[in-house]
Amino acid sequence: MPNLFRLSKTLTRIIFLTLLLGLIIVGIFFFILPPMEHSVNSNQEVNKPGSVSPLLVNEAPLPVEATPARYGDLVMHITATGLTRPLREVIIVSKVGGEIVALPISEGQQVKKGQLLMKLDDREYRLSLAEARDALLDAQVEYGLMKAEPPSYDNTSHTSSSRFNLNLARQEWEQAKKKYQCGEITESEYEQARMDYETALIFTGQRREELMANKSGLSKALIALKRAELNLSYTEILAPFPGIIADLNIQLNQWVSPGQECFKLMDLSQIEVEAAVLESEMGLVKKGRKAEVNFAAYPGEIFNGQVVSINPLIDPETKTCRVRVRLDNPLGKLKAGMFAYVKLESQIFKNRFIVPKEAVLVRDNRKLVFIVRSGPDGKSLAKWCYVDTGLENEQYVEITSSTMGLKEGELVITSGHYTLTHDAPVKVMNRK
């Protein structure tokens, strides 16, 4: 019995403590829950445009970046890909044969205009030049002797005049020239009239000097001398323009044949990109428009260029047109054959009210921007402003209307605005 009494007393205490704990918990919910509901309602009111919460008055301003809204040109672009090529490129070909005795260049070397690139053994060509000079001297002697003789046309002038009427031949040639220009006679008929006139000049003594030069061999000797001088000049190859050596296929003491390709000379001071533009977009490309080009070799770096030519032919297989964009390359970073991504200016819409694309957010399926305006105490506040937009490109969006009357020059927030609420205090970090 004593044990049962003690057990009953213990159960009574446990029940009493349990009831007391329950009353305490109910009291806590009763006194604390209403203030929490009030706080939630207050926060909801803060997020609504046009409401100012007292809790935000002493809140620290949030750092943001902002850019002024402005009027400007909205430029649309089209994209294309292509390969680079040098501004100028020549394949250096040996015009005469011989052994290479000087090759003061290497692949990738920068050379100046007029610099020696290659020299062949010229001894044989110098001998040919000496022979041509001797032959010319003999012809000059023969020409002088013939010129000292009296003209043979004096004794046969009546025969020459009867066979070759110079005036008549001149008239026929002039008439033939007019008819040929009008398309009344063929080219062969015109050439026949011209040859008749030149023959009449020779046999009437009008071209006596030319006839003696031909008979004495002087004309042929002069031609042979010029050819020998030209062949000798071909033994030295000089740079036709400043550039860089590429595809060097020869070496010192090698024998080269006439017409053999030796190396390339490329001018990389400027680079041209041959971009393939779709046929459907060709009407939007104009010569002289600006272009932005980037390369996989230089990620994030933009090279500015200009459209210099548009091929009038469309490739029937790819349905693309070749557009050439020229870029300056003063540091020589760009090489020939590089793959390029090209962004070409297409349409330009003048005097549009624009903001950066980063400034436009979407809340509840509506577009908005945050405008930075001064509050009653002079501090900067973020104003929630719904907007209607028009055209846009990769950087800017056209604003056609706004609920808070956005004006030119007012700052719109472009960074740090994803969690902002209306009238939240802000501090613009990039203000100049």
C-alpha cells in the first residue's frame, strides 16, 4: 500500500507539470504571434511601389552601379564568320635559273621595302650582257656606214611613188580607223589598212632611219642588250613592299629553276577578314560601316574594323556573300588564316531614348527599371518604374514610355538591383 501511494503521488506531479508547460507555450504564442504578423505585413507594404517604410529610413544605403538614360543611335548588328588574310601577299618566284649564293632571310622575319631577299650566281648572265654589248657595237658600225651612203630612193622615187601612194594610203587608213570605231569594218580590215600605210612610209623614204636600223641589225642588238640587262637584274630579288617572310621553301646553295616558287612575302600591317554573310542579310550590309571582330586566340578582346568591299556574287552552294572587313594590326598580333567572329553594323536608328540592357528587369511579367532620385532628406533612393520598350540590340534597349516619367540624364541602376525594393536607399559607386 505505501508503494501504491507513492506511485499515485508521482503521477499526479507529472500531470500537473505537463499542464503547466502547456499553459506556458500557449501564452508564448498568444503574446508573440501578433507582432510577427505585423512585421510580415509591414515588409509586404515596403515592397510595393509608392510606399515608404519607416524601417528603411535608417537603413544603410546599398552600393549600386548606374548609367544615365540618354538619346542616341540604336545600332543593329548581324553576325558572320570568316578567315583573315594579309592586306598584300605575293609569291616570290625565280624568273631565271641559277644557284642561290645569298639568302639573308628566315621564315617569320620582318623585312623592309627594297631589302635583298635572295641572290643567284650572276656570272653567266654578266657574260651574256657583255656579248650583247659587243653585238650592239657591231650593229652601230653597220648602221653608221649605211647612213653615210646616199639614199637609194632618189633614183627610184618615181617607181616608189607609182607603187606606193603615201597620201592615198594615209587617207585609206584614216577612213578605216573611223569605220572600225563605228563597227563598220572588222579588225583584220583595219590592220590591213594600217600595214599598207606603214609600208608606204618605208618605201617612200619617210621611215628611212627605221629601215636602216633594221637592216644593220641595230634594232635586234638593242633588244638583245635590254634582255641581257633584264636577266641580270633577275638574279637579285628585292622586297617590293615591307612585310614578313612566310613559307620559305629554299635554302642556300640550292639550284632554282625559272618559275620556281621560293617563298611568300606578306604585309600584315593591316588584316582583312573575308566574312561569309547570308544572302537574306546582304541588303543590310553597307560599305564603310563599322565592324567588331574577335578571335579565339584573344578571348574578350575586340578589334574594330570597317567594311571595305562587298562581293556582288552569291555562292550558289552556301548562299552566302563575301564581305571584306579591314583591321589595323600595328602590333602584328593577327596572323593570316585565323578564324574570326564578325559583328557588322546593319540598321542604324537615329535619336532613340535608350538605357543599358542590364537596367531592365522583369517582375510579374512586366518590365521595369530602378531610377535613382533624391528623397526628402536629399539621400538617393531607388524608384521602381514600369517601362514599355521598343527596339533593342546587344547593349541597349529603347524606352518608349515609363510610369514615373523617366527623363534624359536620370540614372538608371544597372548592377546591384535584383533584390532592391521601392524607395530603398542606394549609393551609386560609379558616379563620375
